[in-house]
Amino acid sequence: MDKLTAKKKIDRLREQIRHHDHLYYVLDKPEISDQAYDKLFKELEALEKQFPDLITSDSPTQRIGGEPLKAFKTVTHKTPLLSIDNVNSEEDLLDFDRRVREALGKEKIEYVAELKIDGLAVSLIYKKGKFTQGSTRGDGVHGEDITHNLRTVKAIPLSLNEAVDLEVRGEVYLPYDDFVKLNEARKDKDEAIFANPRNAAAGSIRQLDPKVTAGRPLNIFVYYGIVPKLKKHYEILEHLKKLGFKVNPNIRVCEGIGEAWKYIENWEKKRADLPYEIDGIVIKVNNLADQEALGYTARAPRWEVAFKYPPMQAESVIEDIQVQVGRTGAITPVAHLKPVHLAGVVVKRATLHNEDEIRRKEIKIKDHVKVQRAGEVIPEVVEVIKSKRTGHEKEFVMPKTCPVCGAKIFKPEGEAIARCTNIACPAQVMGRIIHFTTREAMDMEHVGPALVNQLIEKGFVKDAADLYSLTKEDIKKLERMADKSAQNVINSIKASLDRPFDRLIYSLGIRMVGKRTAQLIAEHFSDIDELAKASAEELSEIKEIGPKVAEAIVNFFREKENHRFIEKLKKAGVRVKRPGTRGQGLGPLKGKTFVFTGGLSHYTRPDAEELVRKLGGNASGSVSKRTDYVVAGTEPGSKYEKAKELGVEILTEAEFVKMMKKHA
Ligand code: IVH
């Protein structure tokens, strides 16, 4: 292809991708399948690879670019990002309206009511329609240059459909579900969890490495911009929408303050149903000439106010504090509360996290407390209402020994979490077995916590491997287990024998090894024995696996008990290797060995491997002279280098897909 044709094609592809990004990320109305989108994207990537000098910074392929920064640069805002005055009651709001009416000499004011998204304010600068700089609010006058991170936010257009110079402002936020997921993943890895979506969004946007930010599904609503000739704030918002920005769909024009108050009352009831957190409502004078006439105080505009909602909290009494022992032995104090309604659910317990947290918040048994839903399954205690103390409250004493097995509790120097030191502790054993059976681990559909509890009590199982030697007769001896349910249990245990290798690794419950880490490990080793022999250095070489995780893995395989457990699993017939290292040898790919590296978009990696095996080939985890093909996806790893070194044939994903289609 000559360069001119390529340029035309590239322009066309970029336009299409921008259009579909806008449909998907801004309007939430995708029109094509993920596969079709990926195809466009790959095509653009391939052309840009062929003609690197045609790459421009506003290309959709260039959202994540550049090396991690050493520090953020300071930006001086052209016009300061002022603060906003708060009101807390209907009376305050009516006062605001009266001041506005008096200053303007008008009887009724047209307002715009907007949800006040709980994220962080950013300013975006466009030059000739291209996104050139993004910054945080900072102190209002100086912010931090976070352009590289904002470029990764897919709802922020890198180029507009008009070549205008423009500054817009908006709120970057993390949707509630994504916040919960992010915290779960962090918990998996023993990382500190974020207290709320706002902190998570702020923490994500202030990363020096844009790759980290790109991994967090940040979003934005734009709520401010200057567009010459337009006369109303609402018209500006409409115009920003047309330019490609994401504007909140719940913004309303209100005739007079009465309507604005109704909007406030209405959203207070509905706010728990929104997929993101709001902390109030912003009421703005719609007419821009009126805004100008009203002007500003030293700290805030006179033409807008924020009505702050109280946080979603409730009051309750701590009836008792008990500790829970997790599968890693972690001891968590839990407050047992007088049941209370909070954001649509009845709350009976709240986590107190750890002993330091109890001391810091000065929490005692029988205290009246404020509880808050903080994006975790279990709510937390925010603070003690000290004015309600009677003097009968009792200090909580952290037990010195495990309440379940009596072993010593140990808290390593500098760590917040105390742990039961006995790995044979029934609570830990039970926690490990339950973890093993969960959907994300070995997925034994009909084996739940209650059943595991009974099996342990009856002495039928001492570890998860024992599940595989259970018979239907054993199960029928348990409570409420008829023939059919017993058979279901047996079937779901049997079905788990053949789970993918990464599931098995995750099931072992190695500390700091969550689902994602288990996948990375599974891609690297061909079987459990290879993994068990790996040194910390070898493990650290895997991308994204740090020294702490590597050490946790090595420590796990140092324990004789864990080796015995794995041998039991092998004996039971559990698959402990990457599937099909030795293929069945029948089919068009007979005798051919494939190794995958990097990200695939057409298939998941297990699916691609499964396909190879179905066609008679082998799928292996490591490259050797016997490898026939290495399939290189995006960002291929060391296997790619090794393949080049050994002269193994390298396929792109597209070539691999073609090959599969030919044979399928
Ligand atoms: S207008 C920079 N409109 O609330 C001041 N602010 O206390 C812009 N916020 O951190 C004020 N949603 O980022 C406005 N629809 C909205 C908003 C909103 C959220 C945030 C704003 C600032 C805080 C103001």
C-alpha cells in the first residue's frame, strides 16, 4: 500500500473508532460488537505499525503512551477553579434564591439543577479541537498536570468534531461497581482498600504511571465550558454534548427555586440507585448575563450553590464485638449491631478492620455509632456518638489466642493485621476449603459453606482434597440430603477435576495470589511441579509479579503440608497442568505445538488453547526447540524473544485466527 492510500485508510479508521468510542463510552449505546470494534482497532494498529510516521497523538491507539513520570508538573489555571458555597437546608436555599432575585431585580429565576458527582474536579484544554492539557483543581489557582492519565479516560475525547479552542471542566469519577471490584482485587493482593469511590478515583488519577490509570475504569461528566455567543448554561451543556463530551443525562432546567427544591428532594430518595456516588445537587443560574451580573465573592460564584446531602449513614448500637478468623488466619473484629436500615439494606454487622482502627476511633461495646456503607459487602463504623455514652460502655480487648483453636495470635511488627498462627486451625481449614470450592476457584456449584461445615464436623474432610474421596452414601448421611441433592454434590465435585490450571493455582489460597496473579502464573509454568520448584527470582521475572508476591509463593511451597495436599489432589485426578501439553494427536494440527504470548482479542487464552487441542495440536506454556508456532498477541513477553532466538515461527493473532478458520 502506498502512503497516501494508507493515510486515507488510517483517517477513515480513526473516524470510525472515535464514532464507536463515543457511542460506547459517552452515550452508552454501542452499535457494533466488541469483536467488530477490535477488528477496526487492530487494523488501525497494523497500518500505524507499517507507517509509523503517520501516528498522531490524537489517534485512538495513543491513549496510553509514554514512560512513567517522576513527578507531576504544576499548571496555573487561566481562570481559577473557584470553590462553591454550600447550603444544607431548604431555608438556606430559599435565602440564596432571595439574594439572587434581589440582586437581579427579577421575580423568578431560571435555574439548572445538576447532580453533584462525588469525584474530583479536572480542567481539560483543547487547542484546535485536540486535547492538549488536563489538570487537577489543586488549590484552585495551581493544579497538577495529569494530561497523560486523563488521556486514558475513554469518555474524554482526544479530538473534537470541531477545531475549536476550548476549556471544559468536569468531574472524574469511578462508578460504584468498578470501585467494589477494584477493592476486591486489592484485598486479594493484600493491598490497602480505598475508603470510597472518590478516594479511588483520586488515587487512580494521581498515578505517575499512566498504565496503572488505564487499568482503572475512570469516567467523567463535564459540567462547565465557555462557548462564545451562547446565552444560557444549559445551551452550553447541549453544545458540549454535540462536541463529543459526556454530560450527565439527569440535568434539568427548573422554573424557579420551588422546582429546584423538588429536584433536590427527589434525588435524595433516588440516589442510592445511581451507578455512581453523588454527594449533593448543584443549582446554577441558567442565564449567563445574569451570572455575570451576580459575579463572585472572593471564594465562590454568587450564581451557584451546592446542596449537600448527608452521607448514607445510619445510627445504631454496638451490641457486641466478636472476632472472625479468615482462611489466612487474619483476625478481624466485627461489630454486631442493633439492626438498622441503611441505603436499602438491613445492616446487622459492621467491620472494625483491626485493633488499631478500634483504638483510633475509640470504639467501645454498647457505644452508639454511625455506620456507613463504604462499597464493601460489609458496612463500617464511622464514628462513636460520644454524647450518647452512659458510662456503661465496655472496652474491647483483642484476644491473645484464637477464639476458634486457642493458638497464639501474632501480629508482625509494623503490620495492622493480627493472625492465628495455627494453619490447622478449624476456622482457617474451613476458610480454605470454602475458598477452594467457590465459583472463581474450582467452582463446585452444589458445595456451599453450610455443607462444608457439616463435612468438617462429621470428620469426613480435613482438607479440600478429601472432597474428592466422598461418596454419595457419605453425603446422604448429612442433614437434608436426599438422593438427588447428594448426587448433585458428587457431580459438582467431579466436574471440578478438570478446571483450568489458573483456577487450581487460585484455589490453593496462596497469600497475595488473587485471580489475576494466578492467571499470570499459569501462563508461565506448564504444571504445578514446575511452579513449586520456581525460585523467587524466577517468579519476579513475570510481568506484574513483585518480590512480595514471589516470596509468598515460595513460602507456600516450602511447607511440607502443602506438598502433601497437592499430591492428594493429583491422586484424586485433579488437573494440575496446563491442558494438553501432550495433544491427542488426531486432527489437522496433529503433532504441532503452539505457545501463546501477549494479549489476544479474538479468543481468551484458554479458549485458543482448547481450540488447538480440539484440532489435534498441543498448547504449551514455554517455548523450546520443539515449539512449532508462537502466537504473539499485544505486548508479547519474553516468550516472543525466545521464539525469535530459536527461530520458531511467529504468528500474529490474525494469522492464527485464519489458520484456525481454515481447519475448523
Ligand atoms: S459546578 C470547580 N457542577 O463539586 C467548581 N461542580 O464543591 C465547579 N462537582 O469539586 C462547581 N458535580 O468538581 C459543579 N455538576 C457539578 C458538579 C460539581 C460535581 C464538584 C466540583 C467540585 C465540587 C464543588
